[in-house]
Amino acid sequence: MNTARTYNGGRIIVAVGDITEFDGDAIVNAANSSLLGGGGVDGAIHRAAGPELLAECRALRAGHLDKGLPPGRAVATGSGRLLVKGVIHTVGPICRDAGAVVGDDKAAILASAYSESLALANERGWRSVAFPAISTGVYGYPKREAARVAFKAVTSYLAANALPATVWLVFYSPGDAEPFMAAIDDGSAGDSGRR
């Protein structure tokens, strides 16, 4: 995993690489509400984790999540064959019309996806957690706006909590990371805290 940039005194690290190879405590899965795998990062995580992850997600669906995981919420599972201790699954808002104006409700759901995931990591004592970009793929959330929401949610959470100590924002390619870093660096994400 190649570090592209750090922010917030090194507590937030933007990196380019394969999130399924993250060697920290937990990764976040940008899941769909079924929790049963899908395309993009969700499918990649399920493939890398193996059948144990799918079995655990099916058990969640058979239990208290029989209607699926609502957008903005998060749930943790084991990690199957991944190097991490656990996988945090969260569902972001659907904004399929990428040119559409994103409303406050969608931003609140996206912020909640990040903050609920961080709270689960904190509850479990996980010191390092890696996020993909939530909702910016097939769900169509505009990348720069998603970057602003994500950065604000993560920095707000870290300001009030000691754990996780380090949050990685992992992008598959430099082209995926650029809109995120640009939104932070141009100040549109608030106080960038770039170091």
C-alpha cells in the first residue's frame, strides 16, 4: 500500500492500494444492504475473505438484520481469510444520478456511515481501520462532495475519540484518490490539517 498523503497529524492516511491487503486491525466494506456481497470493493472483500465472511453475513441477515442493513448504519463481523481482525460493513446513500445535487439527507447518511463504522472500531479497541470511498462507485455519490463529507466525519470523530488511532482512506488507483485529496487540499473540506 502506497501512502499518498497524511492529514490531521498523521492520524488520517490517504493511500493507494488493495484494501483487502490492509494489515491493520479492521477494514470497512462499502456494502449493499443485503450484506451478501456485490460488485466493486464489496465483491473484492467477500472474495478475499472467503466463505466464512459470507456465512457470518447470512447469519446476521437471518437474525436481527432480516430486512438488511439500513443506509448510514454499520455492523462488524469476523474477517475470514483477511489479515485484519474484523470487517465493518456499512451502507452509504444511493445517488445514482452522479450529476444530481446531493441533499443534506444524503450527506447525513454518508457521514453516519463513517461515524458508525469508527464507533464500532472504537468499541472493539481497534487501533487502525481502513475505509474505501463509500457510495462513490455504482451508488453515484459525487466524489468531491463525498470527500468533504468523509473528511469532516472522520476528523470530527477523531477529535473526540482516541481510537482508532489511525484511519486509512484507501483508494484503488491514484485517479480515485485525486478527487479526495483535491477536495481536502483546496480547503473545501474545512480545516485540512495537512501535515
